[in-house]
Amino acid sequence: MTVSIEKTDTPEIYRDLHQRLITAGFTPGEKLKAEELRVTYGCSANTIRDVLLRLSTVGLVSFEEQRGFRAQETSPEKRHDVARFRILLEQEGASLSIRNGDIMWEAQLSAAHHKLSHIETTIAKNGELEAYLPLWSAAEWEFHDTLISACQSPLLRGTYRNIYDQFRQQMVAQERDFGSNYFHAIITEHQAILDAALDRDEERCRKAIHEHMKRNFI
Amino acid sequence: MTVSIEKTDTPEIYRDLHQRLITAGFTPGEKLKAEELRVTYGCSANTIRDVLLRLSTVGLVSFEEQRGFRAQETSPEKRHDVARFRILLEQEGASLSIRNGDIMWEAQLSAAHHKLSHIETTIAKNGELEAYLPLWSAAEWEFHDTLISACQSPLLRGTYRNIYDQFRQQMVAQERDFGSNYFHAIITEHQAILDAALDRDEERCRKAIHEHMKRNFI
DNA sequence: ATTCAATAAAATTTCAAGATTTTAAAAAAA
DNA sequence: TTTTTTTAAAATCTTGAAATTTTATTGAAT
């Protein structure tokens, strides 16, 4: 399923490959051949190499010297690791935000949740997942990122971004339910996180975050 | 101070630049010109680009599209951030290791500490820092890495590795004491971490880790 | 039949030069 | 003098091809 694309430059190639990697656009462990991708994107092999090197630094692509690049492998162990680490970072980020966040943070979090909740309710009702998936993806990210946005640690926030993407990559690979049951469940979970955060209750927020992610432990 | 080096291949160039970056081999924020380094290492500009891209993914080099590479900038804020994040990761890794580690872990940690302690005592006595620095660097890393090695989370351990390196980079840039006072202090601190870990006392270990790093908050 | 070695094919990595973009310097205008 | 525009220099990025390494295939030997 190699779709040919017209003259894209490096940042676009990066974005496109990034997107494909976190939406099951490649089979986990699939070899990413520079020559093949070169044709797809209409650029030189070196440009592809450039992009793949960057994607390997954020963990979406695995790289071995002289053996090229592969879409990151998935495994129960990896999913477990990614889920646990994401919980750790999000709990810590949320705690710090609860301590440091001002009214603006509350407002932004509220707004992000409102958007997310609206989309999730629509999906839960109508079930047209396909159509809403890109919208939902963006909104889900925005909510979680806003939650930790007042932590005052660029490193924590940046690391969380990488782990969140790896989480997505691992989880979409192992397709599960994703029916309307799933969306009903996460609506409640997101609400619990929001409530605890706005109540400035660190412990409850940590628990809510754990609840939200525990289905990914297997 | 550009020293010409004979025909080094990529992994070696990576190691060498990595080493220089975490030992104040470049002024923070200094431009890393591909052409200059190309001459130094006797390779093509593309090989240098390759290496710098990888170093930027681990945070030692900053990279801006079309504007090239720079040795990571330093600032009190960055140091603070890196120190806090390192504490978080090491505390969490140590806690998990205390819970999961077996006898082998205890033995390895003991051994790592023994080596480190021997080197630090020597430096505290003789004061010949220069001669022992590479030895001490390796031993310090081995101790801290072993401490978290039983955490059973490759992601946590890998992230810690990056942050530890960034910590080094930030701290050596801001040269402080490093006299025999300093080494007397950290001997005690490392001992406290070891004791708490072997006693399987998570809380005490967390405190000891915090104590060890708090001088870097400013 | 299975293992090992030799060969061929494919893929990755390196190279050097050309194209593009950014940065610095000089000249012109306000 | 300060700001803006123009020009020149420098650096980055891309390209296509050569060199190296890995992987797959074939044939020989145990």
C-alpha cells in the first residue's frame, strides 16, 4: 500500500511518517527501506535516512548500525513498560501542575476537556469512529498535555510527549474493542481526572490517571 | 583547539563528540559546524550531520531546521530542570529496584559502590582530580545505573541515561568547587544511598538521592 | 539431509558537489 | 544616526552515485 506523493520536503516527510507510525501505518517490526520510501516521497535516500534517524531518537523507529530502520516492534512487555512509564510521568506532571497551575491553567484544562468530551460523546452515540478519529486523537493529546502543562519542567513535558506517542503506537498495533463501550468508559475516566485536577486533589488525580491507563497492563 | 584525528568511523565519532559534549569540550551554545568537524575527523559533512542528528535526539546538541547544530545551551533554569528530573527518575528507579531486585542486584550495587568509593577516597586524599576524572566518571555512572538496574523498565532506564548525560553536561559547564571538600561530601552521600538501598528502605533511599543532588538547585 | 563456505544480490553508509537557505556586511534611504 | 534594502559570503540541505556491509542464494563438503 505504497501511495506516491508529490514533492514533499523534509518536515512534511517527518510529519507524515510520524503520523503513519502512530496510526498503524506500518506493521510493527516492518523494515523501513530508504530506497522504497525514497520513491514514495520523491526525494533522495539520504533525506529519508535523515528523517528516520530523527524518528529513531523519539522511539518510534528502531535503528541498528548497518542494519537499517524498522517500525518499532510491539510486545506485551513493551506495552506494559510504556503504559507504566506514561502513568509515572503523567502523575508527576499532574501533581506539579496542581501545585503550580494558576487560573489560566484551570481554564485551559477545562476547555480542552470540553472539546474532548464533546467528541467522545458523539462517537459513543453515533459510533462513526473512522470519521472522528483524527479529531479525537488531537483532542485527547491536548487534554493530557494541558493537564501537565503547568508542571514547569520542559524536560518532563517533552519526555511525556515522546512516551505518549510510543504509547499510541503500541496500543493501536494491538487493536482491541474501540466500540462505543470503550468511549463510554473513557468519558468517565477523563471526567474523573479533570475533577480531581480542578479540586487540586493530587492523590485522587494520581488514582484517576492510573484508572485511565490500567486496561493497558493486560 | 581543533585537534586533527586520523580516519575515525561513525560510532567512534559519535563516542568522541558525546564525550566532548559532557566534559565541557565545547562552550555551551557554540555552533557545531559540519564543515569544521568534517576536517577534524577526516570524513564527509554528511557523516557529521548524521552523528549530530543522533546527539540532538539525546539532548546534548540543539538543532534547528536550516540553522544547524549547537552544543546545548546552559542556564540556571536548565540545570534546575535537569536536576529535578534526574532526581525523579532515579528515585523511582531506585524504589522499583528495591522492590524487585534480587541478591545479584545487591551484589552488583555493592561492587559498584566499592569501586566508586575507592576512587573517591583516593581523590579526596591525593587531590589529583585530573588523572582520576575519567575513572571517576565511569564509576559514578556505573553506581547510579546499577542502583536503578533492577527497576524492570527499559524506558525508565534509557531515559535516565539521557538525563544523566545532560546533567553532566550542564554541571561541568558551571564549574564549581570540585576540591577535596566536594569529594568528602559525595563519599558520604553515595554511602547513604547504598545503605538505604541494601536496607530496602525506599523512603530513606529517596531522601538520600535528593540529598545527593540538592546542591545543583542553586 | 545438514552444515558450512562461496558467491550474488540487496541494502546501508559514505562521499563530493550542486542547490537552497541563512547569516553577515555594505550601501542606500529615512 | 538609525533603519531598511541590497549584495556577498558562509553554512546547511539535498542529490546521485560509489563503496562498504549485510542478507540471501547457490553449491560443496561432512
